[in-house]
Amino acid sequence: MPDPAFSHHPPAVRVRHARVSLGHVPVFADLDFTAEAGRFTGVLGPSGVGKTTLLRLIAGLIPGADIGDERGGSLSGCIAWMAQKDLLLPWLSVIENVRLGARLRGEGDGGREKARALLAAVGLAERANDRPDTLSGGQRQRVALARTLMEDRPVVLMDEPFSAVDPLTRLGLQDLAARMLAGRTVVFVTHDPLEALRLGHAVYVLNGEPATARAIELPDAPWPRAADAQGVLAAQAAILRALAPEAAS
């Protein structure tokens, strides 16, 4: 269950009739995509297929699709983004990195107690005044997660945020993200089939040119799924088959 302090009534995300080209190469041609409200939706696909482009469409950073919630309403002001790199500013303390959005909006010392509570929630309360270069890769990603939560948005877009850490740290970060982001509408891009299967309430594979989205049947196991949960191995095989070039033909 989500922490009551961060509870939301999040919207679904609807992408309709997405048409995007990069130069003369069509990325999407009339693509439809849905992420259910309050659930994690994973997106996989080969490099260059358009995974990050899909996130950028949802965020409103590029044109090319009808974007909205389940009622056709705008997602403006609803979205936080967690990038692949932690993007921590080296000259700011950990807590000031968490408060970066507030600083940029000119809110002074606003939200400092909330930032401390979030750092405690991700297990870094004692590192609040340290600089990012004193942290491990996994600790830096926990700060980035706290910063994402600091924005308090009901929709979170995650672009391979745990790809730069070792496998065991990655598993722990997945569990932490599941706990801290539960109840929000999360769309996450990953190259890791296991990560998609652990975190995804729904999982799609993008493939082809222009790309189409194929839903993957998921094992019936408690969420977040354990790496050794029944059916996970078979589902990983299905994802790998869907990623193969011939699957798009």
C-alpha cells in the first residue's frame, strides 16, 4: 500500500494516434498506448525503437499525439520525470538536490521538512548534508527517487533509472520504487525483462518501424514479483521472443 503521506487519485495515461518521425524515419504511425491509473506500466524494446520518444510524448515535450487522461483531460502539471542518470548537482547537498524543484521555483526554504522525511523514507536521513560525490551509485539513485517524489505528481515517467547500478542494488531499488511509488500512475522504460516483470502491472514491447506495442501476458504472482516467482522465467522468454526482429514482421 502507498504511504498515506503520498496518496493520490492518479489519472490514467492515454496516447492516441501518435505519429512521430525522426528525419525521414517513421517512429510511430497512429500508435495507441494506455497506462492504467495507479499502476506500473513497463515499456521494453530494442535501442532506437522509440521508448524514450513515447515518454517525451506523454510529458508533452514533443508534439505528435493526442495525450490525456481517461476523460480526455490534460496531464499538464501531473507529471514528474526520473531519468536514467541521477543528474544530481555536485555543488548542492543531498537535501538541496531533493529540493531542487522548489529552489528553481523560488520557494526559498519551502519543503525542507518534507525533503527530510523523504530522505528518511529512502534510508538516507543521515546523509542529508553530504555532497553527492560521497554517495554510492545506489544511494545517488535513492536521492533521485526522493527528488522525484518531492515533486508530488500523480504520474511518474521513469527512463531506465536503475540501469547504471549492479544487479543486487537494482533489485533493492526496484523494491523501493514499488513501495514509494505505489498508487501513482508510473510508466517506466527498461531494457531488462526481469525489471519489467517485477514492477509491471502491464508490460508492452515496442518493435518495428514504425513501432507497434505488443502486450505481454504476465504471471499471476504477488506484486512486486519475486525474481523466482512461478511463471517469471516463461514470461521472460516471451519478452525475448517479442524483442526479436522477426516478431515485428
